[in-house]
Amino acid sequence: MRDSDVKRTIETLTESLIKGADHMSDKGYSLSTIEKQEAFARARADQFTINRYLFAMLGDTSLVEKWWTGPNKHWNDETPLSVYDRGIEGQREVMEYVLQCSYGGW
């Protein structure tokens, strides 16, 4: 698979997750301020980075999607998506966990 195909696949997966899941929704407020828009953009960029690492470790977009929505023992069978959904702290926690795993810290 070429690098451009991998990048396109990861971007498509990220877009699908964002469009298909409420975890990236506006949580009941309108994105009217620059700060809220920046926070939304940061969360989206973080998720794109997480998906790149997950794709590198798992090798398949369907497995990446399954990882987000499946129970995870690290969080007492809570899904990574629900942890990510908690806000900045949850997003940071998921990012740190994925990075740790990517370096072999299972």
C-alpha cells in the first residue's frame, strides 16, 4: 500500500468517526466563539494523530474503528470512545495510552 493510500484511508476513517459519532458533536452548545472552534479543531487533530498510530499498530481501518468502540481492559471495559468523550482530560488520557502502547508499553 502506498503512503498516499494509507494517508487517504486514515483521513477517511477519521472523517467517518467524526461524522458518525456524537463524541465530536457540539455537546449542546453552538460553536460560536473562536475558543470553542479551536478546541474542536484540536480534538479533531488529536483524533487524527491517534488514528494514525492505531492504524500503524493494527493495520486495518476496521480494527481501528473496532478499537474505538470496543471495551478496553485498561479502562475497566469502558470504550476508548467514551473515555475520549469526557473532554480534554479524556482525550489526553487516550492519546497517552495509544502512544505508550505504540512504544511497546502494553
